[in-house]
Amino acid sequence: GNSVTQMEGPVTLSEEAFLTINCTYTATGYPSLFWYVQYPGEGLQLLLKATKADDKGSNKGFEATYRKETTSFHLEKGSVQVSDSAVYFCALSPPTSGTYKYIFGTGTRLKVLA
Amino acid sequence: GAGVSQSPSNKVTEKGKDVELRCDPISGHTALYWYRQSLGQGLEFLIYFQGNSAPDKSGLPSDRFSAERTGGSVSTLTIQRTQQEDSAVYLCASSRGGASTDTQYFGPGTRLTVL
């Protein structure tokens, strides 16, 4: 079946540090892949997405590349800020026709210290 | 423009009572999803509506849960005879259509607490 595995948190970094949050998936075919962010007290917001192999999604300095060969969609940012503190969710939407429900990872909490 | 809205934002109820949660999707979006976010289970899919097609109810955890979508717009999730394990944040999302590449836009959620 379809599944998403995300690295356990929490991740604590100093401001301006490099961030990587690992995400790997299991799916039949070519799913669409998403990163969502949930800031404290707020709802889920789309951060970036990629819909085919080798696509790179990017937004607000965050990037993730859809790697079919390693079934991965790791989230990276070169220099984190305190305002990036949030919970990050990796998700996939399976390519088969029917319900395009998201399969979510468990979420990774990021805390950035000034 | 307006995003997905949900009401109430918070609901506290007693065990055994029925509750109704409302979702107002983005105008023009044909697909609507309900998810549940709880500490022990993470984010899990509950039900999906697409246009006039029969809903996919495969994620509903028990027959105490039901949902409807009237006129292809507003949706109501009903939980009958609530139990303490139903305590969670219930999220609604909508997307433009039914394709795996479509982005789902989430509402702020309804936090349900069952005492």
C-alpha cells in the first residue's frame, strides 16, 4: 500500500543553520508529493509540491526534489530562521484514479533558536 | 480570496452526545475531504466527496461517523454518541478537482473535546 515515512522530531537548530527533514515514500506508480507546514495555533499550509519525477518544488527558501530512484522527497533549507519553527508534514497523493486522499507522514517538529 | 472555513473552532461535549462539524470549501472547488488529526494517530483520512459522485467513506472509523455535502458545497460531519477517543482536531480540505496533482487547501480545523 501507500505510505510515507518521515524522520522523527523534534529537530532543534540554531538560526542560520542548514535544515534537512527526510521523507521517503512507498507507492505504486508516480504519486504527487507535498510538504505542508503547520505553524503554532494555525492550520496546514502548503509549502511546496512536486508532481513528477525529478521535479523540484521550492517556496520561501525551502526546496525538495522528487527522487523516484530513492523514493524520497527530502525538505531542505539553507539558512533557517526562528519564524520557521513549526511542524512539517510530508504527504503523497496516489496516482490511481478514484480518491486522491493524502497519505501523511507523522510530522516533524522544528524548533529554531535565536 | 476566501479560504476553507470551518465551524465551530472549538467544541466541548459530553460523552454520548451527538456533534455536527461544518465545512465551507473554497468556491468552485469540486473535491472536499475530511481528515482527523490526533496525537496517537497523526493525520488520517476520513471521507471524500467529488462532485455528484458517491462519497468515499473508507476512512470513517465507525458507523457513528457520517458526513454529507449539500448542493456540492457545504459539508457537515456528524459524530453520534461521541466517545473520548473521538477527541481530535477535525480538518476539512478542498481542491479544484479530482486529480492527484491538485493541491488540497485546508481549513483551520475544529478541535473536539469529549469529556
